[in-house]
Amino acid sequence: MYLGSKRVLLLAATLLIPAGVLAQASPGHQEVDFAVTYTEQYSNLVSTPTFWHSGGSVEISAQWYRGFGLAGNIAGTQTGNAASSGVGLSLVTATFGPRYTFYHPMGGDHKRSLAIFGQGLVGSAWGFNSYFPSSAGATTDASSLAVQVGGGVDLGLKRHLGIRLLQADWVRTQLPNGTTNVQNTLRLGAGIVFRIPQQK
């Protein structure tokens, strides 16, 4: 299955727009955040060996009731030599689900704040430009369920701008690998957060 640019755009709209719409329609929401991060992932092909692959992610989240809200995340990473196998891997995940965010103002200034969040997201993973063996034969691309659980810390610098100091997630995918068909990934990221606070 080839993941074309039109499919990525359609998927982004499907996953990310509902969070923003829900927040705008729900009284009492705190803010909508749009984050762009640099991402490193530590993964396995089978049980061992492991390898790193890098890329980035875009994410939108909306909080509307006492810190509870929704988040949607699209991440893409790539390596040219997965686990020293001589085979590359391009991986895209798209996940969506609930998030809880705890806000702590800093120095009495509502423009500066510390936000700590935790989330549980579910969606799909697509691997391509690689090698996926199965009982039906090997392919160069495959798709599977993706589960993402983790959290992070944002530092708000201004009313509309912040920094994602760290985001750490466990990501599970089920792409064909000829054995367990399970991959467990540690995803680490940091970047910039654009904030749309609640209008008062």
C-alpha cells in the first residue's frame, strides 16, 4: 500500500480537525495547542536487535473541561539501515484519543505556564520502503493498528507560544516481521507549541 500525499492530507483532516471543532464548541475549554516536534524513535524489527530512526510530528490538542480534552498526532520517521540489516524503513503513524493536561501558572503570570499532559491514543501505522515478511509472502509496505501511550511537558513562554521540553511515548505497532508481528517503540520528541488560549 503506497501512502500518497493526498492520503496523508485526508488523514490529517480526519484526525486533527475534530479536536479543534470540539474545543471551539465546548464552553469552558482552556486552549487549543498545535505542536511541531523533532522526533527520535527507538524500535525493534523483531525482539532484537533495536535501532533508532528520526523524523518529526505534528499534533493538535484541545482542552475543554478541567484539563480533559482530545489530541491527534501524525508522526513520520525514516532510516536507511534498520538494525544494520541493510534495509531501510519509512514509518508513519496517525493516532487520536483522550488527553489530560495539568496547568501550573509561573510567577502569577498567566502568559507563562507549565503544562504536564498524559494521553492514550489509537490509530494506524504505515510502513513502506522496507521489507515485511509474512506467511503470504514479503511486501515492501504494510499497515497495522497503532497504540500510543505517554505524555510530556510544555513550557509556555508567551500567550501564543511555548516550547515542548519533552514528549515521551510508548508506541506499539503490529507490522509483519515473520515472527511475533509486534514492534514496541520508545518515541522521544521536543519542539515548538503554538497556543490559542480561551477568549475571555
